[in-house]
Amino acid sequence: MTMIFGVPLAVFMGQLLLGLINGAFYALLSLGLAVIFGLLKIVNFAHGAMYMLGAFATLLGMRYLGINFWAALVLAPLFVGLLGMLVERFLLRRIGHLDHLYGLLLTFGLALIFEGTLVNFFGVSGARYPTPEALQGGFQTGFMFLPKYRAFVLVAAIAVCLVTWYIIERTRLGAYLRAGTENPALMQAFGVNVPLLVTLTYGFGVALAAFAGVLAAPLYPVSPTMGSNLLIVVFAVVVIGGMGSILGAVLTGLGMGLIEGLTKVYYPEAANTVIFLVMILVLMLRPAGLFGKEA
Amino acid sequence: MATTQTQTLTPSMKRERRANQRRYAFYLALIVIGLVAPFFAYPVFLMKVLCFALFACAFNLLLGYAGLLSFGHAAFLATGGYVTGYLLSSYPAITPELGILVGTGAAVLLGLAFGALAIRRQGIYFAMVTLALAQMVFFFFVQAPFTGGEDGLHGVPRGHLFGFISLRNNLAMYYFVFVIFLIGFAIVQRAVHSPYGQVLKAIRENEPRAVSLGYNVDAYKLLAFVLSAGLAGLAGSTKTVVFQLASLTDAHWHMSGEVILMTLLGGVGTLFGPVVGAGLVVSLQHMLAQSPLGTWVGPILGVIFVICVLSFRSGIVGEAMKMYRKNFK
Amino acid sequence: MTFIKKTLASSIAIAATAAMATTAQAEISDGEIRIGYLADMSGVYRDLAGPGGLEALRMAVEDFGGSVNGAPIQVFSADDRNSADVGANTVREWIDTRNVDMVAGLVASSVTIAVTRVLEENDSFGIVSASAASSITNEHCTPNHIHWVYDTYPLANGTAQAVVQQGGETWFMLTADYAFGHALEGDVTRVVEENGGEIIGRVRHPFPTDDFSSYILQAQGSGAQIIGLANAGADTVNAINTASQFGVVEAGQQLAGLLVFLNDVHAMGLEATQGLLLTTGWYWDMDDEAREWSERYYERVGRMPTMVQAGIYSSTYHYLQAVEATGSDDPQTVREYMMSQPIHDFFARNGQLREDGRMVHDMYLARVKSPEESEGEWDLYEILTTIPAAEAYRPLSESQCKLVQN
């Protein structure tokens, strides 16, 4: 058997692929954070909670409304996006003129509320969401058994990332968005409804998180705390990539997934910390992050 | 110079003098309250309040006076606690005050390392960097053999202060903690009211301007960070001696969030705000934990957080001072 | 104030004792039995003990008639939030200000160990029902607490031995990388090797871990017959879920969960857990007595009880019986009486409280049913064999407990 640094090729390739799939989640989440940060300049601490709400909407939708996975893939982000728009319109907007740190604190408070409330109703054991029927089973690739669903996650996440990138970089709406990021006052003067744009952006950003949540529902137990620990890793990813660019967020997310996957092969005990180590390295060498502009 | 000492005081100096007298009277009153408090309330609860008050004061030094929001202060609290706990339980010869000193020293060193990395970024990035660094420390404590991992470090002996005063008695322990708190608070007070504190505030208000005035901004910030880390470590070390244990709860990022809440609720950038905030949050948790609302602690703290940010940003002490200024000056 | 009250109360008590001579009632401190229930009411272990455990405790008090020898029973509770400081602090306060007689519940091992130290220092009493660590009655034993429902020793013993005897000789261990996981892994390794099996590989994963795919992949690659899960709670749930996605069972490997609770299986569903072998201290549907109690519980709580919740009822009831019989709430008196009585009720069979504080009783090897076999939401286990009390737990001869003379 071919060995790579003492590890069978099959295991090595398998881990890389799995790392990439995890990276897809990081990418989706850090992409949402980057989109929100671009226009609102706040770090959305409720992002993990929104991811969790996406998963819960999927689960509860199936349980009580009979909504299947494919519908949830659209409906759950829509629902969470609307919720996010309400949050932006009635809470975040009121502190828009203040230091952006207040935005971070406000969303942190919101995260506590969402998580804590759901814990009271659903406990923390975590509920299971069945893998959609069309995606059960898996492929016997040359080196591993790849569940169909995981392959789907990878493809779906990358597709959504690319579509987001396309919207922002290539469409008129995206142009408004980018211009609003640069100079909101001027945009307002040109007759663009900037507050509405901000609301929509926040809604879209958290909808991306919710989409990741829907994808996660069949993979991980759906529990109120599923988002909070993931979020901190994503923060590190965002620091590594810098929040400057959309593509940067996606690439860093996928890259960090790969690095984490490799760590699991060679030194699993450090799997939780490796991303933070990379972050320290990046901070020392390139404080603005890999894709960030010097502030 | 000689004239000012001998001549009669100008009105402004008189005013200042009166203000100082009032301040000292106020401090004295608080100290007296602190001295008699254990006869009216449960001493262990009071010690908890004091430890968290010191922790919040340390945090406030950074946020309130240097304008840096650290989301990773739990790391220092835990480092102080674990180091002190480990020393006291493994080496019976070490007295509690020495253990606390070493624990604080460890937090200072960690603060130096964190600070050197984190002050390279500002604002939101600073918050995220400190959060991520603290998360790494958390994982370190989970795996390091001396912390007992998930189980924590238990049965840390309170020992004998200076080798002869037994701290097993809650009252003796309380007064020891009270003195530590006063020392910590005095350090913060001095730092804030010194020329150093003025420069910090200047940096907070307008960093480029401070740079152009020739201040080594990074050095000032780093010193504030290290000072804050050290005091947080002091709080953690003391807490370990009081409760005779150190656990991962102190290292978790929820703890970093809690200290922000305490400071925010009491009043960012006010000397007494963090003390009031810590007192309130600890009391609230304490009351809720033993009531049917026990499971709602998280959401309730969240709601307080949101209310503070939306419409109560000066905090209790800040608002009180505003009212005082409006009505009595 | 509290101090004054306390001294006042105790001096009155002393005066009363002197005046009335020693009646049984006078020996119950403050004329009241005070039980404090300390558990995780909102975190990861909420469903294991939590509010349901409190309800079980209340049932025991009600069934006992609400008072012992005329002394009313008072129950209060607190959420330890899985934090050792909160737990130790709460109990310290209960002792200092409320003069609590017995602390029940006690979930996370870290909280329990911290609390038992406080109990010992203040000569109070605690009954541990939900913690897993066998060290609680081994190196951490005190004269002031007992351990009722289960611990890691019989879990490893029961499950691993049964699995090896059924032909599962090669094992791959998936271990949570902290003290509890290492200990469990050690226990399992010993049992597997003693029975002629072999550990051919292991991986230690961080705690907690959301994504087990890569570890499962390594376990698959090892070719072991059995994948042993030396972890708990959410980690075990995650590992089992992931294994089911990667078709581990279909490919011929079998999982052995070493610490799996009824609420975990219920949460994961039978699709993912079917066939899992596990050791349990009790199962609601195991016989008529158990069923009868569980149905009463179900009517009040709306969920079937876990072994921990049943154990809280059982241990509280026995405690109250001991107080009644001895007329005292003194920890050592009560404990000695409890040790002198065989323990047999809907929960414990062939139960006996040992000098190290361990209540040994029959344990059961169970298999999780398949969805087709299950007849209802809570019809989850099939009990395969009974592990006799004498064999299940760590023998006293191996004990490091300071209360045991070896």
C-alpha cells in the first residue's frame, strides 16, 4: 500500500476529503460573516445561533409541518433570513451610529437568548435528523466509503459560495452592495435606499448561516449549543483570511478544513487547536490576514 | 512653587480639595461597609462578589480606559487559578499568599504573550483575536495533566496565611480577600488617575493623534493589557483559594462574556461600575440558580445584555453619575 | 445574621435536647429533614437527571408521607450548571445557612468530586446518583457520601466482557481525550485482554468533538471487529451517528458504547443505535415493579425515567427509611444503618451498600432494539443478561478507598 509519511494513502486521501467537507461549513459561515461585516462593519456573534436556528427550523419543520429536507433547504434560510432582517431593523439599526463593538455585544446577547431559550424547550441531548432518502448510502471510491450526503454537502456549499460571489462581484445588486461598503452616504445621495440594503444584507448573511445549518442537520445532532463552539473556530478562520474579500473567506474556510483534516491524521489531539495556531502564525507574519487589506 | 504651598488656596483648589475630601470619605465609608458586611451576609458569597469585582475591574481597565475589548479574559482568570491551585495542592509548604503571587505572575506572562499578538489589531479584530487565543488556552487546560482536565482541580487547601493564620475560617478568609481586592482596586485607581492613565485615554480617544504626539502607543497598550491580565489572574488565584478548586468554567469563553456583561451593566470606564455590575450579576445568578427560573439564567443574562447595549450604555454607575452631575452641580 | 441564627438555632436545639431527654425526634437537627437537590438543570446532562430527577425525588418524599417521625421533609434544588465552583459553592452555602441534611442528584463527576470534599469537611451527607467516575468511591471516597446507581467500572466490565465473549475479539478504541475517557479506556483494555481479546488500535479525540468522521474512518481502516466508544454524552451520540452514516455496522463492524443512557438512545433514534450493546443499572421496562413505578413517573413528567432518575427515587426513599429507623439525621448513623440493610426495591436488586460508599446491585447487559422490534417511543432496550452485583463492581480487594482496610 502506498504510504504518505507513514499513513496509508487511502486514509490520507479520505481525511483530506473529510477535511474539505468541514471546510465547506467554515466557508459558508465565514462567508456570511464577511458579507455582513462588509456593509454593517459588525461581527455577528449571533451567527452561530443563526446556524443553529437553521438546523432547528429544518428539524421542527419536518416534525410539525411535514416539510422535507429539500424544501427546508430553501425555507429555513428564508425564515432565518427574515428573522435576521427583523433583528437588523429593530435592534442593530438603533446602534448603527455607535462603535461597532456594540454590535458585537448586542449580537452576543442575542446568541445567549436564542440558545438559552431553546435549551429550555429542547434540552441539549441533540435530536437526529434523518438523511434525505435520495442521498442515503454512499460511493465506494477507491480509497474510502464516501456517504452520498457528504458529497452533496460539499457540492452544495461550494455552489452557494460561488453564487454568492457571483451576485456580489458581477451583478448590479452586488455593485450597490460594494459601493455601499465603500461610501454609504454617497450611495444614499444617489438615491439608493441604503438602510434597506443593510437590512437585506444582514438577512442574506444570516440566511447563509442558516443554509449551513440545514446542511448540518442530518450530519450532527441538532442541539441548541451546536453553533456556539463552531462559531469561535470560524472567528479564527475569519481572522486568518481577513474580512476583506468574499473569495478570501471561502478559500480560507476550505483551506482550514484541509489543515484540520491533516492534523487529525498525524496528531489528532491537536485537531481543536491547529486553526488557532495558524491564526497566531498569520497574525505574526501578516496582521491583516491572508486576504485582508491593511487597515 | 513655594508660594502655592504657603498662600491661601484659590477657589478651584478649594473645590478640588473638597472633592477629594468627599472622595476619601466615600472610600472610607465603602471600606467600613466592606469590613462589617460578613456579619450581615454570607461570607463565601461576598468573597465571590469581591473576586468577580476585581476581575471586572481588571477587564474595565482595558475596555474603559484603553478602549480595547478583550473577549478572552477568562484565560487569565483561569491561568491564575490553575497555577495557584496546582502549587498549593502539590507543595504543602507554599503559603497561600505566595501561591497567589505566583499565579498572578503566570497570568502576567500570558498577558504579555497575548498582548504582543493581539494589539497588532484593533477594535473588532482585537476582540476576535483575544477570543481565539483564549480558546486555545482553554484547550490547553483541557489536555494539560496538572489541571485535572474535565474533572478540574479539587481540594486545594486554603492553608495558613504567612504560615500561621488559618484561612479555614470563612471570616479570616474574607478579610484576606477583602485586602487583596483593595490592593487590586487601588492599583486600578492609581493607574487610571496617573499620567499613564491620561495617555491611555488619549490613545482611546484618538490613536493617530497620540502617535503624532510621540507616544509609543503599542507600549502603552501592551502595558495596560499586561496589567489587566495580571489583575484578572490575581482574581482567579484568589478565587481558587476561596473555593478550593479550579475548573474549566473559568476558562470557557462564556466567562469572558460574563465579565463584559458585568462591566457593561455597572458602567464601562467608571471605577465603581465593574464592582456594582459584578455584584449584581453574581447575585442574580445566585438567586436564579435556586429558584424555578434556574434554567433561564442564560436568556435572562442575554436580555440584560441587549438592554444594556440598546439603551443603557453608561451602565448603572455611569447613569447615576450623569444624574448627579445634572442635578447637583 | 446567618451565623447568629445558626448559633441561636443550635443552642436552642441543645437546650431542647437537654430538657426533653433524648427522644428520637430531638435527634433530627432543626426538627426538619432538609434535602438539597443539586443537578445540571439546563446543560448537557439535563435529560439524564435534571428536572425529572427532582420530580423523582419529590415522588419519594410524597410516597414517604412528607415527614419522618413527625419531622417534615423539606426539598430545595439548585442548578449546578455543570460547574464545580457553582456546585461546591451552593452546597457550602446550604450547609452554612440552611443546615442541609442530605444532598441528592450530583451529576457531572467534576461537580461531584468537588461537592464531596465540601461534604466531608463539614460532616454532611450526599447521595451521588448520576456521576459516572468510579473514582468517586475509590480514591475520592469519603465517609460522607455514597454512590448509588452505576459507575464506569461495571460499564466497562459488563459491556466489554459480553462483547468479547460473543466473539468480538479485536477492538479499536475511540477515546475522549481527558481523565474520564482515559480511565474508561484503561478499564476496557484490561477487561478485553483478560478475556482473550486484543486492542489493535485507538484514537483519542478532543473533548468535545462535533465531527467524528475522520476518527470513524480510522476505525474502519483498522479492520477491528469492535469499535469501543470510551466517551460520553454528546460525543458518544456524535460518534454513533457518524458511524451509521459511514455504514460501519453494515460493513460488519460493531459498536460498543460504554456510557450510553436511555435519553441518548431516545435522542438518536433506533435507526442509528440499533444493535448497540450497553450496560445499564436499570431499565424502566425490565419487569413489573419497574414498569409500575415508571408509569407513575411518566404521568408526572411525560418522559420515561432514566436509570439515574429511578435511582434518585430509590436512594432518597432508603435514606428516609434509615432516618426513620434510627431517629437521627446524623450522617454516620444513617450511613451505618443503610449499610446494615439489604437493598431491594423496584430499582435495586441484590443491592448492598459497601464500606467504600458504593451501592452494588445487579447490572444488566442490554441491546438496543431495531426500529422493527420496538413497539413504542420508549421501547428501546432488550435486556440480555443480568450481571450479578458481586461481579459487576470493582472488588473491595482492589480498592484504594481510605475507608477500606486492605
